[in-house]
Amino acid sequence: MEAARIASFLLLLGVVWSRAQPGAEAAGTTVFTLRNNCTFTIWPATLSGNSVVAVGGGGFELAPGANVSFPGPTGWSGRLWARTGCVAAETGASLACATGDCGGAVSCTLGGAPPVTLAEFTLGGADGKDFYDVSLVDGYNVGIGVAATGARVNSSTCGYAGCVGDVNALCPAELQVAGKEGDEEGMTVACRSACEAFGTAEYCCTGAHGGPDSCGPTKYSRLFKAACPAAYSYAYDDPTSTFTCGAGAQYLITFCPAQQ
């Protein structure tokens, strides 16, 4: 998905999330299971693009090694991401995050501030199929992997989408975002996209470069693609980055996934 289209997503709060339990999958209902494989606590966030439903309640805390599951209604379109380096206010009413912050809210009604890795979904889209991808168009903060699971999954078509490589370790100096507090001070906590860093039409796929024929890969997007072959590296990186699966699939979304 292009960054401009992604940025237009709006959210109204709705469905409450629940802890993963055996038998959580209802017939005909997609269930998202989020797993924190990182060594640190993250605050996953969700944003809906075409629905009043806030899957997962919009955001929550997830400790290392923990799982959370919640349903995704048919026709839902939106994105999920991880917030890192978060500090909650004493009242618990606000949350300040080093990466992926959504305006200081615990439950997001805004998108995550770039740079941030995004997992994007459209459930029950064209021909009734689910469409999903992992995008680095808005930069990178942590790796994300998306695996389709369940009895209806065809492994030959429901591919693994994701960014397993550590882009922060490979990030050029001009794109690096350094941590400012605690153990992360001075460390690279995120890697900006070239569009965010430089703001030019060539990198942002705007103006004279506003179409797939005039906006191609750059040295920066190629770096992202080499680290994460199954993720979007720039706005028109569709052929190797968008995945589809039949209706009724379940999805495991892993933050800091292991090598596939």
C-alpha cells in the first residue's frame, strides 16, 4: 500500500481484545494472534481503515514471550505495528514511546509515527480473498512476520510475509534514529525511510515520480529489500511483497521473528 493511502486510515474504538485461549477461533472468523518474540516489552497498536471496529482495542502492552489473540471481522482493513521504548504516565491515561508513538494514546486513533514497520491487512477483499503484507515504506523499528495458519490455509498460496532481518543493524548513518533514554541512549532504535529523511519526489514517489513507471527502487529501498525480501521496500514494490490467502485463514503476527 502507498504511504499516502495508508496515512488516510481513521479509527473509532470498538471490539475489546482477549487473551489467547484454546478454541478461540470461531467458525468463519479470522483471529489475529500477536506474539512478542522480542527480548523487551512492546506495545502493539492497531488502526482500522474502513470500519468502526478497533481490533484489539487499538493498543495494549505485550511482555516478552507473551501472546494475545483477538478477532478480525470480515471486510476489516487496517494495520498493526509495535511501539517500543514506551513509558506510561502515572495515571495510565497516556503513553510516550520512542518508536511507533500514536500521539501519546494508549489505544491508538492515529497511525504510528514513522519510522515504523507495518503489518497491513484487508480481510475478504477481491474474490473473497485476504490480502496482507509487511511494509517498510514508513521505515523500520522492529521485525514483523505474518504467517497464515488454520485448516483452510493452502501453504502454496498463503505465503509468509515479513521482515526478519535486523534493518537497524544495517541502517546507513543518514537514516538512523538514536535512542534518547536509558539503555537505548545512543543506540539505533529505528531506521527512517529515504522519503522521510530527504523528502524528495524520487524517494516519496510523488510529482514526476508519482507512478509505478516513474518511481523505481533506490539504493536505500534496495538495502531494505536485501534485508527483508518478503516486505515492501518502497511504494510500488508489489510483485514480491503482497500476499493473498483464502477466506477463513488465521494469522500469527510475530514481532522480532526468528529466521524462516
